Amino acid sequence: MPDPQRVLNFGISGIVARIESGTVADDAFDDIFDAYLAPYHGMKADGIVLGCTHYIFIARAVERYFKKHFCGECRLFDGNSATVRQLGRVLEQSNLGNFTGCGKVAFHTSGNSEKLKPVFDMLLDMPIYKQGEE
């Protein structure tokens, strides 16, 4: 069982807006991370939980930042896979699943769809993050 005194929980403002602007470069978030995490530099970080569906798009940036400023394994944990598996179970239970391999992706937003479509397309075309890959 992890030591609760060693678990730090951060909500870091600004990350989602930057991702939704189309910015996902590995060094594009250092200023935001520094604002919240600089007091903890040098500490041991065994694991980092990516607590938002947006964060997988900057997993390499998170991993790079933590390996640069923290010691320890700095392993990333992403809940997206489990969310997708649960969605599959719910769709199957509701007889809504399409398991033929054919389908389409539709984006819906309360924002400006014309402005956001290129960002959605860019994010969808990004390679899937795999722990430890460059």
C-alpha cells in the first residue's frame, strides 16, 4: 500500500486549453509544470497518473519533464484504456456495439467546430503513446 504522505494530488490549470489550441510539443508545457511542480523538483516520483483524457496527448511531455526534474521511476498511469474497455462493455450490454471494425469518428463540441476541427484531426492522427518510447 502506498504511503499516503507520499501521494501528491495536483490539479494543474492551463493544460487542457493549451492542448485544445493544438499545442502538444514535448517542451510546450514546462512553464505550466514549473508553476505547480518546481517546489517538488528533486523528489522521488514513482508514478504519475494522467487524470484527464486530454493528457495522453502530452504523455511524452509529462514523462520528459518528470525524468528531467524528479528521481525515481516516473512511470505514467493512464486511465483511457480502462475507460474504453468499460465503454465497450456498456455498448455490448445495450446491444449498441459495432464489432465489425467499420465505423466513423464524429466530434461534437460546444465551441467553434470550424476552428477546432483541425485540432481534433491532428490529435486523432497522433501516434499512440507507449511508455518509454521516444
